[in-house]
Amino acid sequence: MTIVPPLHRPTLGPIDIVMGLSVALLWGMGLVFAKAAIAHFPPILLMALRFTVTAMALVWFVKPPLAHLRSLFLIAFISAALQYSLTYTGLKGLDAGVAALIVQLEVPFLTLLGALALKESPCWRKWAGIALAFFGVYQISGEPSIAAASTSVLLVIAGAATWAVGQAMIRNLNDIDGLTVTAWVAIMAAPQLFVMSALVETDHIAAIQSADWIVWGAVLYLGLVMTALGYGLWYTLVRRNPVSQVAPFLLLLPVFTVIGGAIFLGESLSVQVMIGGVIVLAGVGLILFERREKTHTEIDQAS
């Protein structure tokens, strides 16, 4: 596969900013709806249904990217089938707000991969932020109720690392738009997820037959809004801008999830989790926000 450097822009435009905020909102609320739906569907089956909805909605609008099918099959397995199996199986044992905070490790993992695979050069502040973010997750996982669900925590962390690998692979694609990537990742991920669900989960037919309209509504949100729209926006952003400029929007994801979890699921965060969450977000903030360099004019005026 030929690695093509992404198009770099000095600053994000207004449209990119709106897209980034929308991604954070759609994904943040998606975790809330997914948490509710997981109470009924096995998590991997839920993800299989989610990507089936996405594929059925988008397949009509894109042509088969013949030159990229092999790459997209691998991307679908890593960034969708494997990643969502890990993350949402972990979500089953955690509150949505807690999972959203741990998911923030996607940013440190993405930064690490940017340095290793995309030849980006993190400064010392980013390395400090990576360490701080992991320490914050360590603090969160020490809360007694969360420590009892350590397997779920590890699954979400593994999902965050896998997600970052998938995003790095997507940035290496050339001559393919975000909608096509979203559609064909869904088309390929859906059967992969059904196979994975059949291997490790049970009671599929009973779950499907007994699902009410609220559960199916959550599936539609996950498939159409969170995935088709959300990932269409995200893939467009990461291909048009450097990771360091678009990743800051992910910082807002847990904010929307915590608010949505409190309103719709009755969740609340303990003091220890809130402290750990602040540490995580502070670390991610160090990674994402570039220190503004003084211009020559400002230097002259200060001297």
C-alpha cells in the first residue's frame, strides 16, 4: 500500500469545526443508546445489526472501490469488527460515562501511532499528556465498583488501541472519499461481526424476536446517525486535516456521554471517577492543543 501524506492546513475552517463538534455529539450519545440496547442484545450482535443498517443505507450511493477492496476488508476487520467487539463487550460491564472516559485513550494511542507510522513528531507536552491520560484511567479503574469490572476496563482499553490502528490505516488510503470508506467498511464489517457473534454469543433469535421499538430505535440510531453520518464526517475530517487538528473534538465525546447517561440512564459518577476523568481529559488536552507560537510582530512588540 502506498502511503500518501495527508493534506495539511494551517487552521480548521468553519465547516470542519461544525463537523468535528457534530462527531463528538453523535458518538457521545451513541454510547448512551448502545448501553441501553446492550441490556437486550448481546453486544457483538448489536454491532452486527448496526453495521447492517449502515450498509443497507449507504450501499446505493457509492461505487465499489475495486482498487481498495483488500485494504478495506482489513480495515473493516480491525477498525469495526474487532474494535467494536472489544469496546462494546466492555461497555456491557461499565456505565456509559465511565466507558466514554476510558475511550479517550484513543487519542494517546492515535498520537503514538502518528509518531510511529505517520512520521509525526510529538513534542514533550504530548508525551506528558499521554502519561497523564493513562494515569487518569488508572485512577478511574481503582474505584471499587470499576475495579470489580477490570475485564470490562481492559476490553475498552484494547478497543481504543484497535480503533487508533484503524484510523492510521484509513489515513493511508488515497483517492477514496469518506462516504465510500464508511459504506464499504460497514458492508464488510457486518458479516464479520455476525460470524464473531455466532462464535462467542448465544440466544440471538430470542433477542431479535423479543426486541421492542425502543431497542430497534437504538439500532437505527447506531447504524444511521452514529455510524453512517458520524463516521462519514470523521473520515472526511481525518483525510482533510492533520490528526493533531481534528482529534481535539474527541475531547468533547465524554462530556456528551456523561450528560446523556445522567438524563436517559440515571447514571452518576463517583468523586474518584470524576477526579480520574479530569486527569484523563487534562492529559488528552495536553496532547491535542498546540501551544500558540508568537509571531515576529508580537516578538518585536514585546522587546
